[in-house]
Amino acid sequence: MAARELSRLSVRDNLFLSVYWFSRNFLWGTLITVVIQVDILRFVAAGAKAAYLALVLAVGAATAMVVQPVAGALSDRWPGKGGRRAPFLLVGTLGTCGALLAMGYAPDLSWYLAGFVLVQLFSNVAGGAYNGLIPDVVPPEQRGTASGYMGIMLVLGAIAGLVGARFFFHPAHPQGFYWILAAVQLAGMALTVAGVSEPRGIAPSRQRWGDFWRSFWISPRRYPDFAWLFFTRLLVMLGFYTVLDFLAYYLRDVLHVAAYKNTTADVMLAAMLAATGASFLAGVVSDRWGRKSLVAGVGILMGITALAFALGDSLALTFLLGLLFGVGYGAYTSVDWALAIDVLPARAAAAKDMGIWSIAETLPQVVAAALGGGIVLALGYRSLFALTFFWFVLGSVFIWRIRGSR
């Protein structure tokens, strides 16, 4: 099916298509930001928390980096009558739920780490296939709008997850919140699978296995726009995850906030509330006015707020900067996604290519955790956050090297 033959999506279509983003960010916006940072103290001494946090996040992100593009590519080849993507969403989500419960009931750090690796594995089986749904069903003239719905669902998912963590995640007995995380994954998956009709006429890829593995190399010379998009997102996400991974410890050890768990959730909640309107508005506007200037502008905004964050010394300022950071994050998330769809090398391999693009988000999680842990030990949290300014700015400047999108 050619892209021009796709029907315009209604509001209902967009909501069902995007609701699984809500579930995914309910999980990831909460698990990385609050739950793991606090829950890991069940197993390690407070003085060793940063090093062990870096280990857990790095191993989990490395798993995601491999699994998501492979799962996406397999879904591109899937010949099932129920669609290319739905079987992977079902199996991946069920596996994610089981792995979350394994984390909640883990008796020691090794079991906890194993559970988290399995969460990353199964969640990215589902996510790798899900990445292909927007290119499969959205006509080109609605990509920004569909990405706006995606952005608002991501933000609402993060808000709901943070509110849930604020009131239902109890460090002394965390298992109940892991059940909540699992239930939300199931609900979002069921709504998307039931509400989205995968288009007919997109033939599954029929590559030989040798060609299949070689297809994971996307030549920067042949597809320079995709290469520049990958590189710029990698830089911006390196800045984003550096801030995200160490926010709770910054509040605890630098600003000396006693109730740092709840305060971390509150700061992130403020940021996500600010991101809600920005994500949808930016996506819709990008369909009319272009994407590159928006992506560059909000990336620089995040850089400036991160630098101010490193220099600040009050909790009130932290909340204000969190609001500004949220505006940048919300707009960036939706518009950069639409920009990615604009420059995909091949629509028939959309999930595989989007999975490769997603490495630009998962690889920074590995680097941010490992690099951040070392910088904190050597130079402190303020130096770590100041460094993110350069990642954000470089990621914003190089976006102008993309030629195939406005």
C-alpha cells in the first residue's frame, strides 16, 4: 500500500493508535525516574547507590538497544493474518508484566537486575513492533498531528505514573506498585490492538537471513538525513537521561531534600504538566510550518534550563526550571518523531528502521548512567548537569544538516 492511499485518521483513530504510548510511558517515565532509584536501596548501602544505579540502568538499556530493532525487523517480516505488529505487542506485553512482578518480589540485587533485563527485553519486543504502526497507518500530511497525539499520550502516561508513584509506591513494601505497572501495560496494549486495524497490502519483507542481518546497517552515505537525525537525537537524549537518571540523588545530596522521593516525583510531574500542551501543539504546528526549527529551538531551551539547573541552589528554582524543561521535552518528543518518519529509508521496513533510530535513545541511557556515575564521583552533580548543556546545543545545531524535511 502506498502512503498516498492511506485514509485520514479521525480523533478516535489517533487515540487508539496512541494509547499504548500512555502505558509505555506510565512504565518508563516512572520506573527510571523514581522507582529504581529508590527501590535499589532495598539491596545496597546508600553510599554505593550511584554506582549500582549506573550498573542496573546500563545493563537494561544495552538490552533494549539490541532487542528493539531486531523485534521491529522481525515484525516487518511477520506473515500472520492478524497483522504484522499485534502478535509482538501481545507477547511482549505479557512478558513485561511477568518481569515487572519478578522485580517487585526480587530477594536480592541479582534477581532485581535479572527482572529489569527481562522487562527491557519484553517491553522492547512490543515496542519494536509498535514503532512501525504510525508509519503503517498514518498518511504523510498527518504525521505531525499523529506524533502530537503520541507526545500527549507519552506525557499523560508519565504524569499518571508519577502521581501513582507519589501515592502508591511505598519503599518498605513496593510490590503493590509493580502490580499497578503491569495492569496499565495490559490495558494499553488491549486497547491499541483492538482499536487499530493494520492496513492490508503492505507485503512482509521476504529477505534471506543473510540480507536480514545486513539490513541493520543503514549507510550514512546513502541515507544522510537518517544518519544526522540519529546523531542529533543521540546527543539530545544523552543530555536528557543524564538529568533524569540523577535528579533524585541531586535533590537528596545537593539540595538536601529529606523527602527526595516525593519531591522528585513532584518536579517531574510539574515538567510533564508543562509538556502536555507543548507536545500536541508542536506536532500540529510542525505539519504546517516545518519541523527542524522547532526541534532545534526546544533542544536549546532544554540545554539552557539544564545549565541553570546546575547553577541553582533552591527548590523553588528547581520547580520553575522543571516547567521550562518540560515544555522543551514535550515539543521535542512529538516533533522529532515526525521528523524521523519523514526521513525513513523504507516504509516496508518501518519498524526495523525506527528500531535502529530508537538506539539513539537507548544508547544514551547506557552512556549517561556509566559516564554520569563517574563524573558524580569525581566532580559532583553540578558539573554533571552543566555538561548536558553542550549535548543539547550540539544536538540542536546539527539538525540543520537534514535536507529531506522542512
